[in-house]
Amino acid sequence: MNVLLAILGKDLLIEWRRRDRLVAMSVFAVLVVLILYFAAPPNRAEGGHAHVPGLLWVAYVFATVLGLGRSFALELENEAMSGLALAPADRGWIFLGKALANVLIVMVVQLLTAFAFALAFDLDLWPIAPALAGVSVLGAIGLCSLGTLFSAMAVRTTNREVMLPLLMLPLMIPVLLGAVRATQGLFEDGAVPASALQLLLVTDGVFLIVSFLGFEYVLDD
């Protein structure tokens, strides 16, 4: 637990001082929102917002992949990966510290992206804001759990900017399926479908367990 808190505090402190990932992710997400707005402008007719949940998660995913690509960049530049490998604790706690820091950063970007979407597509998100925040957090956990593991694997490769999305995106389909269905249910009925919520919870649990156990071998490579 001490290792988790140390890694979490270190990552958040560095991000607070530099803000490079947060700014890059936020600007990228807003640009994606603008592009999607011009590509699929809002339609005030009944059912005209049916495509918005999918577009919202497109912006979330693109920004998340961009941020995860820099998750271990600092450790690689300063040869700190070896120090992480020598930490006197289960390496799964190192993973949890990095993943939790990524989740918190992604949550801030999600908040800004949702606000931009509400303005661009003329949406009133206040009635479903708590439920949408819950769905977004579950989606962020799923994306960042496996994404953090793959980021540690890809950071030492030559084409790490390409390797991360190639490794990550195909396995993100269950998370995105559950998240988009849950968000669509909120937009249409004001409630999260039980099947979508169950899919998100199960997928998050599986990804967290696999990543926690698999991180032991990633630092050795």
C-alpha cells in the first residue's frame, strides 16, 4: 500500500507541476469534439442525438490513448524503470499506483470533454450527471487498467506510439460496448441498463486482476 501511495503521489505531483499530459489530452479531446460536431452536427428532431453516446466515447478513448502513451515516458527517460523493478513490494502495487493516477487524470479530461460536448451538441446533462459520471469512471478504470499494462510493455519498443493503440484498442471492445450502451440508456431513458453495467463491472474486474498479476513480468522484460 505504501508503494501504491508513493507512485500515485509522485505521478500526480509531476502532472501538477508540468501539466503536459493533462493539457495535451484536453486540447486533443476538444479538437475531437469540434471535428465530430462538424462531421455529425446536432439534429433537434426526435432521436437526433442517438449518435452522441458513441461520439462522446470516441473523444474519451482517443484522449485516453494519448495520455497513456506518456504514462511511463518519464521513467524511461530517467532510467527509473530499473528502480521500479527493485521496489521492495509486490509489483502489482506499482501497477495500481500508476493506473490510479491515470484514472484520475482521465477523469478530469472526461469532465472537460463532457462539458464541451454539452455545449457543442446542445445537451442538458445535469439530470443524468451523477449516473454519467459513474459510467465514465467505470469506463476509465477499464481503459486505464489494461492501458497501463500495455503502456509499460510498449514504452521500451521502437515504435511505442504505434504499439500501444495496436495492443490496447482491440481488447477495449467490451469496455466500450458496455460504456456506450450505458451512456445511450442514460440519454434515452435516464437509467443505466443492467446488462451494460454488469458488462462494465465484470470487464473492469477481469482487466484489473490480469494487469495486477501480469505487471510482475512486464518490468522484467
